[in-house]
Amino acid sequence: MENSPATPNPAPKTSSGLAIAGLVLGIIAAVTSFLPIINNFSAIIAFIGAILAVIALIGALRGKHTAKSLSIAGVVLCVVSFAIVLITQSMYSAALDSAVDKLKSGSSPVSATSGDSASTSDASSTSPSNASTTPSDSSSSEPAIEVDYSSMAIGQTVTLENGLSITVNSIDRSTTKYDGTPLVKASITYANNGSSSVSFNIFDWKCVDANGVETSFYYNMGDDQLDSGKLTAGGNVTGNVYFEGNPVKIVYYSNVFQSESSIAWVVS
């Protein structure tokens, strides 16, 4: 009687490299999913890891390997990491928007006064285009005077919603650069009439020439140049800002997020 040939033993099922790779990518994505900016890459890593883990899970269900648990863990970890990225980015975006809104708040002009204390005018509206002054004589029948904050006279003071008052005190054209090129020197005063600290900065200022070209200030080394810092309630500071060329307006920007400004003084 002939012996029947021996049946070869089936090859043992092994783990899956795709399942391990998906799990590792899921762990990396989870660890970095809370970090701002970096979590943009975390989302990509989680997406790739999820694809690898799903492929590995399909293979495990078909009996090609025994890494079913690793595959499921990889899928879950990648999906959770991706969700964390979306949630944290939404939180960071809301926090950034809130910070920007806080910086922008209080930067609109609410009143303007002339340099002559005898002819003070207060605007009744918070909008530059609709702001108007109220005459000191309440019985006067003259109409209210509209305030154009974009064409104020030298010596006129503008007050913002946060209580910060800014005045361009005077213009001096006698200053020159080291090479003899003329400069325009503007004396500027900040006064904090509000209840909270406010910032001032030389970078708040630009000038516009007759052609409508807007340029930044000229850095002129000297002790009298306006610096930057914070004013506590009741504080004030005066300094000079220098401009090249022949500006027709000096423009004030109340925060770095402004693309245009509605506050300017006409240079006579």
C-alpha cells in the first residue's frame, strides 16, 4: 500500500506592515494635532495613516494576515487625530479673530478739536463720514459742522473711542538729511484720556504726496524722534516724526491691521 503524499502545512499568517505604518502615523498625528501650524501637517499624516490602516484592515478581514486589531487601532487613531486638528484649528482661528477685533476696537475717531481752545468742536457720531461738531451756543440756529477726519488742520486733535487723543502740533521744514536733502518734521503728541493703557508707535505714521503716493516715515537718528511704547491712563508723550519729499498729508494708522486710514492732517 502506497503512502499518500503529506499535505504541506499552510504558511503562518503574519502581521501587516501597512497596519503598523498606519498605527505609527496615527500616533504621530495625535501627538502633534494640538500644535498650531504644525497640525496642518498632522492632518495630512492622519489622512495617509487612515488609508494605510483601512487597506490593512481589509486584508485582515480577508484572512491575509492577523493584524486586525492593529488595523482598527490605526484607523481609529488617525480619524480621532484628524478630528482634533479640525477642532483645535477652529479654536485657534476664533482666538485670533478675537485678538484682532480687540486691537481694532477703540480705534475709530469720535471727536475732533481745533488747536484753539476757544473754538473746540465735539463730534456726535462715531463714524468719520457722519461725525459732526456741536456748536458751543445751544441757541444757535446754524447747522452742525461735519468733521472730515481725513483733512484736519495742523494743531487739530482727534480723539479715538478708547480715549487716545492724537495731535499734530506743528510742521517744520527747516530740517535736512545728512546730505542736505530737506525733511519735513512733524511734532506729534499722544494723550491717553481713557481708563486703560494704550500703545503708541512711530510706525503709526505715513505721509502722502501730491501724486497720492503714500510712504513711510524717515528714520532720523535723534533724541527728539518719536519712539514706541505704552501710555497708562492720563499719560502723554510728544515726539517728532520725519518725512522725505514734499508731503501734502500726514496719515495716522491706529493699528497694524488697517489697510486704509480715515485720519490725516493737511500739511500747509
